[in-house]
Amino acid sequence: MAGKKVIGVLALQGAFREHQAAIERCGATAKKVRTREDIQKADALIIPGGESTTMGRLLESYDLGHTIVERSRAGMPIFGTCAGMIVMAREIPGYQQYSLGIMDISVRRNAFGRQLDSFEAELDIRNISDRVKGVFIRAPFIDRIWGETEVLCEYMGKTVMARENNLLTVSFHPELTEDLTIHRYFLSMI
Amino acid sequence: MEEKGSFVVKDGLAQMLKGGVIMDVTTPEQAKIAEEAGACAVMALERVPADIRAMGGVARMADPTIILKIMDAVSIPVMAKCRIGHFVEARILESLGIDFIDESEVLTPADEKYHVNKHDFKVPFVCGARNLGEALRRIGEGAAMVRTKGEPGTGNVVEAVRHMRQIMDEMRWLKGLPKEELMTAAKDLQAPYELVLNVAARGCLPVVNFSAGGIATPADAALMMQLGADGNFVGSGIFKSGDPMARARAIVAATTYFDDPKVLAEVSRDLGEPMYGIDIKTLAPEEKMQDRGW
């Protein structure tokens, strides 16, 4: 369990405050991270929703990407939501954009459509809960997995949650609901 | 089971824009520059506010062809403006599949009394406000996001600062009031009582609040973030400047690292000419866009 560990929330752009609040509601400690030093000090990292191209540009400009990749290889637990999923992916078909490329997944951007197709739905997550509310905002989904990645949840036949050892990712936004199931699951990985 | 167009998903997109910069663009090429520079969304327009101001006449919703071309050019959310109260322009924008509608004082109002009933739409709306009462009236009508009005197209941040401080001051004031005074506060603010209760209890707006109207430099963007903005709209400030790409990147970085003067100093260097600004005092009352809407 998380104990006294510090969960870093990448605070470059997007819904980072909501993740921080969710982690604190779980009784753990969360801290916004914006620099290499911040990332070095964190015991785990959440990459929030937002715009993946914006985060990618800042990760690249401020040379934060290398540090996250190194920490990830050393086993730091990382949890990405929505844009965070795209930033973690090894492949983003059709787009030339910066990503960390740490997780063996291929992610399709805006895969459920534009904002008018954004939706809420109830999800059944393998061995975790059969009733989690998922808020999907211009959401991506996982097209293909390989290596040690396993699928944890599908919606309408599309993979919307997966785990690869220390890496966890979801297409939706648990930080926008009151339900702490997914954050608690991430904390159990630490 | 699956629900689309709910307030949760409208608010959800606004939440994802936080900490970012939404840039006005008039061509697909500009939209690509904005995306490449790190904009979290773009506003598709026929003319930026500085040009609308210069041209005069009636400013209306952009030609759908321009909007669709911009939607095709980028992967980030695309917003567009409709005139205040012009619910038909709003329906047209919604049918194009736009991601967000700005019911904006930058365009000439179509209705001097009523704004659009935004609850009726599946697409989220953002509206301008100069004070808390105005922000809460727009939220009461269904806006999923608000922004300061500032004074668009001037490159002068003073009005955005005034409006942001006003909203923040009024929220601090509400938070300190005893319950029996809140109904009178609602009457004075001309705001819905339920929303006044919500702000008094939480001390912040129930939706995302950006700054807009005069932001022209990285320092302006960081100033607005320090005053409590959740993010920045930059209209004429980028594509009316000497080097749009460099300035756009710098404003994106300044919005993220708003409290780090070293980063701000670094990104403020060698940006070329900023847009030419206007002193608000030289504007005649009828030239002020912020007084449009109520």
C-alpha cells in the first residue's frame, strides 16, 4: 500500500487538481510535479487527462520525458488517464507526436469521436468491480496490445483499461467522479 | 445506459482544457501552428478581434467552410463563436460537430435582452463575464465554462485583470457571509440563489474559469494564472504579433510555469514585436465589446 509515499501528479496541463484530490480522498499523499527534480522525488506518477499534444510539447521542451522513462524502467508505478494513455503509448497510428513510448499498447486518438460523442457509461472491470462509472471525453481506446500488457476492461468491444506490470492506463476519467475504485487500485500497485 | 451531452461530459471537456491556452485562428495553417506550439484548443474565426474592431460593421458567426477546414486540420478541440442570443447560429455550429461554442461579445449581439438557453444543447458553451453575477447568470443558462471578457482585440490586459479580480473578490466576500445574508446577496448580484449557495459553500465557481480579452505576452498569461484563472484564451495576441510560433510556444509555457520567474524570463526573450496595443481610455463607450450582454 501507498503508506507515506508521495504520488506525483504531472501538472503540465489538464485535470491534475482532480487527481490530486482523489488521491487525497483515498488517504494518500499527492503532489503536483512540473520539473525533473519533482519527478525524481515522487514514488509514483499520474499522467492526467488534458491534451496529449500540449503535454507532449512541454515534456519535450523541458526534458522531463527522459526522467519519466528512466523511472518507469526502474519500476515506478505510472497511471495515465485519457491523454495520459496516449502519452504512455508506444504507438499512436496516424499521428506524428511526442510520446514517452513506455507501454506496449497502440492507442487510437479521439477514437470514440469528437465532443458530441463524449459519454458516460457503466463499466465492468476484470477482478476489480463490475460497476464503475466511466466518463469518456473525446476519448482514445487501445487498438492493440502486446508483450506483458493485459486488458482489464472493454467497452463496446474496445479496450479502455490495461495494465503492464507497473503501468496502468484508462481511456476514461475516474478523477471526475466520486468513485475511488480505480485510484485505490493504482495505490495497491505501489 | 450510455449518456451523451450530459452536463458531466460538457464540464468534463472544460476540465481537460485547464492549464492550457486556447488560441484564435483564421486558417488551417494557423490552426496547425497553434497545435504544434501546444495549444489545448483553437477558436475558429473569420477574423481575430483586432481586425473585427478595425473593420467595424456587424460581426457574425464564421463561414462553416472555414470552421470545417480548421476542424479537419487539427486533432485538438475546435471552438467557434456565435452571437449573443443567436441560438440559430449555435444550432448550426452544433450540427457541424464543433467541440465548444463561445457565445461571444466579440461578435455583434443578436439579442440585447436574452442569451442562448444553453441547457438545450448537447455541445458545451463558454461565455464571458465581468463579475460574479454575470458568471452565475451564464452558468444558470447552462454554460459549462466561463471566461473574463477583458477588452478583446486591444492587446491590453488591464480589463481582464479587472474582471478576474472582481470575480475572485466577490467569491471571497460570499464565502464569508452568514447564511441568512445569501438571499440578499443573490438579489444584489442578480444571480440564481442555488448557485450563490454553491459558491458560498465551496469558495469557487462551479465551472472552469479562463481569462480572455487582452492577453498578449507570456507575462500577461502568467499574471492571469496567478490571479486565479484556470487557463488562457489568446485572441489577436498571437497571430497579430511578429513571430506567432515563438510567441504561441512561450505563452503555453508561461501558462504552465506561471509561478516560476526563471522560466518566464527565459520564454519572454527574443519573441519579436508583440501586437500593437490600445489604451482602453481612448475607446469610445460604443467601441467597448465588454458591455455587450448583461
